[in-house]
Amino acid sequence: MVTINTAAGSFQGVTHHNIEQFLGIPYAQPPIGNRRFKHASPLYRYDTLVDATRFRAIPPQPYNKLETFFSSKQHTFKQDEDCLYLNIWRQSSGKSKKPVIIYFYGGGFVNGHGSAELYTPEHIVAQHDVIVITFNYRLGALGFLDWSYFNAQYDKNNGLSDQIALLKWVAHFIEYFDGDPNNVTLCGQSAGSMSIQALMQQPQLDHYYHQVMLLSGVLQLDSIETGVHKAKHFDALIQQHFSGKCIHDLDTQALLQLMAYDEQARGKSKGLELIYQPINETTMSRPLAQFNKPVVLGYTKDEGDCYIRNESRKLEPQRFVNVMKLNHINVDFNHVQTGQQQAEAVTALYFIRPTLNLLQQMRENPRCWLIRFDWARPEYVDFASAYHILDVVFWFGKMAILKAHNIKLHTSDIELSKRMINDIVHYATTGTMPFAPYTIDHTEPHIYNN
């Protein structure tokens, strides 16, 4: 056991192999009861010793087959609307003023949590004297539906408010854990990357973090009108399936059921349609073109292969055209007939082009880096290309997940992961990557491959 005492409360964690873990610390008031549809309220005081020895409940969400795939063993996590918990990893010894990395998970704003095996950073912390924090934020309708449509006292972007509450908690408490509040890196993948971009547009948050790493996801905010339209649609589903009930009468299971009805009503999209996502607000007053902190932007070589795995998993061509149009992407019907064509279109138009466009917008910022993940093992059908999410295995050193899929690891695979971990820690420590930044004259990505 290890205990951290502060003027505002004490936290009892556990030690494993020279790594201290503080798991399941509540960072905001439970978003239940009269807080259920409202922005998070950060916690700054604890009246009793906080038991931080185990993971706590995760946000309510549908089954996620990708989480099962990216695991080396079975895990069971309790789901509960009382889910605003964070987890801290650090070395038992080492310096004070450690760089702090906060990881934002992906999952299309409907799945994910900070205790998933893929995101636990014990390998990063074992290799380097840094602090890594994972946390939960509200998902789906609870996190990203515009509840103010139902009642002016309620809020939109509740999941984003959870993330902001987490940043405020870290600023308040991380020094007690030997973290440096003046050197905080935000790192996120997919919806996590998009979340960070929503925070980057809010200059009032600038003092809470110092550099960002955006992996495989460029944000397109919903307009206020789109947010209202989605809330109206959700309301119609309530009237249809839970006639006469108001939103307070809907328990967690009913909300998850309504989310499933919502998805069914829209039709198949392979996760390419984000039904729930951040909505534009007046607080988001800064265009990303004016963002001037260090930025790393990354993508994988074959992002789309995660969405369209093979010919049997493709969408009907017209449906694919319509889904891409929902993302303001126009594709030629005749060029998306096969699964391979659809996967390549997702890679090129849903991921790479928006990434390069964002870099172009930020061209006045001299501290931008572009990276690409290329690792693949063509002899293994499940790892034959460098698809969406696969890079996260290497950023977190999760070689056990590859072993669980019976991959024979090469020394070069382990070295690649170590190199990637070295680079993210170098970035978190110095605000620079150990290779040339992206400029008008240097536009090629730094490639991670063995």
C-alpha cells in the first residue's frame, strides 16, 4: 500500500514491481440524480481516505468487440452512471516534477474507458519516470446529446465537461503525486483525439496543458442546429418506445436501448457515422489555425481496414456514399464497389486528408510533427495491415495482446514499441519530437515500422 496525504484529502494506492497505482479516484461529483444531464462538478476536497486500490465503474456503453480483441485475457467491468474516476501510474522512486501524460480513449464517443487493458500504462511508467493518467468520461447520449433541448437547466457536451473537470483536478492535485502541473501532455486516439481538439478551441483552458498528441482522428463539430436535430430524433424515439415517460424516468438500460434504436434507425455505418460527438459552443472561440502549442498529428497507413475488414464486411456502395456524405466527404459511387475500395477511401478521405488539412491550417505553428504507423504482419490475417487502433498496442507496450493472438514476436517488434514509448516520453518531457517538424519544405511523415 502507498498513501498520499494532501491538505484536501488522502489517497491510498497499491504498489506492483516498483510502480505505484492509484486507481478509481473520483475526480468529479457523481453525475447522477440532479446532476445526471448536467456538466461535471470537479471534486477538490475529500472528507475520508480515498480507497484507490482498484478500478471503479466504467461509463454505460454497448458491447465493444474491439475491446475484447485488444485484450490478452478476459476482463469484466461494472457499468454505472457514477463513472467519473481517474487512474494514476508512477514509479515508486524517482524525481519530483515528473512530466504528466493524460490519455483520452477512443471508441466513437459510445465506447471506451480508462481501465481497458489496452490503455493501462505500466510499460511506459516502468521504462520512464513519468506520470500517466487515464480516466473515464461520459459516453453516448449521456455524454454528447444536447439535453438542453429537453430542459434549459440541462447541458450539452457533458462528456467534454468531464474532461475539463479532469484537467482541473490534475492542476489541483498532481503536485502531491510528484507530477509537474506545468508540463502536462494530452494524448488521445480517434474520439480521444477529437475530444482534445474540442478543448484546444477553448483558450480559457490553455493553462491546464502544454502540448498535445492527436492520433487517428480529426474533429468535425456538430453545429448547434445538428445537435438540436439529434435531440429531437432521440425525443421521438422516447415517445415511440417509452411512451409517456420523461427523461428522468429512463434508467441506464432504457438509454442504452434508445441508443440502439437510434443506430438502427440510421442504418449501418461501420462506426463511420458519429451519432454522438462534441457540439459547437460559444466557448470554442479559437480556430485551430491559431493554436500555438506543440502538436503531434498521426495516422496509420491502413486506417480503413479496421472499418471494412474484407469483402463480406463492406457496406452497400450507395450506403457507403451516403455515410461518407454525412462526414462531408464526396466519393464516386463507381469507385467504392469493393471492400478494398471502401477501406482505401476511408483511409485516404476520412483520416489522411483531414489530418493534412489540419496541418495546413496550423502552418503558422512551427512546432507540429506528422507521424505514420506502418507496422503489419501480412502472414497473420488479423494483423495483415496497419489499421486503426493497432498503433495503440505499441504506444502502450502491449506485446501481451499480440502474443494472445499467437503472434511470434520479433526483437524488432519489441524495439519498435520501445522506440515509440521513448518518443512520446521525450515529447512529454521537452515539447519536441526527436526528428524534424512538419514544415512547407518537410511534409513527409516520420514512419514507425520495424
